[in-house]
Amino acid sequence: MGRFAIRHWTAILVISVVAAWAIFYLPGTPSYAVYQMKHAIDARDGATAATYVNFPSVVRNAGYEMVQQRTDAGNVLEQMVGKGAVDMFAQPVAAMVDTWTQRQVDNGAKNVQMPGWAVLASIAMIHRNGDNAYTHFTDPRGRVWDVRMKRDSVSGRWQVIEIKHIEQMIQQLESENGGARAIVPPPP
């Protein structure tokens, strides 16, 4: 073993560095969180997949975005009322979306699947700044994906906190489902 190590010390060093990186650094990255979420979805494990999404934050940010799009930039009162309504309903709607999403993942629904190319694109295009990360790309269907992630201060787990252009995705899902509102979950 001694001669082997002496003759192949460079290869052993490279393998050791790569192994240390994979064990100690990689699991703490947003890219690994995206991979783990896809793995949970593919395994039809809705509970695990849901841990990678901060549903109250996603719902609140989507609501704010929709209020902003529907109100005049100059009508501050209308925006305040709209944002107040979003704040009031964000938690119960987030709980419904969380439950619905877990059920969809557990049942293997197509509308919650993550294609491999999407995972690769999001990982390749991910930008990290401390405990925040985002990815921005356009899929083959022309949908713009602008996803923001944040490391949870308690668990240390990376979670999706915002998905921009959510209304565009809702409209596309509706058109794919013959006008049915597929993204809005039915009450439990």
C-alpha cells in the first residue's frame, strides 16, 4: 500500500479533496437542495418535497406580485388594501397549497414534476449571495422562471421563498387543463 500511495499521491489528493467537498460543502448549497427536492418529487414523497418550499412566503410574494400588476402604480391606497388582504389570507392559503402540493406529489401528478432539464438549468443558472440564492431561465415552452431561495436560519435548509411570474404559470396551466384552475387547490 505504501508504494501505491507514493506513486499515485496526486490522484489520492484529488480524490480526497473531491470527497471532502462532496461530504462537507455540497449538502449546504442551494443546488443540492434543488436536487433533493427533485429526488423527493420523483420518489412521490410529498412531505419531504414540501420542506424545500416556504409556502407562506411563496403565497405572500405571489399575492403581492398580483396586486402590483392589477393596481395603478400611483394608487397607493388600492395597493395597501390589496397587500393587507394578501397578508390576511396568506397563511390559510399557504396551508391549503402545502396540503394540495403534498397530495399531488404523493400521487405523481404531472403538473408538479420537475423535468431533468429544468433541474439542470436551475442548478447551472443559480446565483448565491450568502444565505440568498436565485435562478432565472426560460423553459422550452417560453415560461420565464425566476425562483428565489433562502437558507432557513433555524434548520439551515434551503427553501424556495418566491416564484416570480406566477400569474403567467397559472394561466398556462389553465390553458393546458381546458380552462380549469389547476393550480388553486380545492379545500381539504
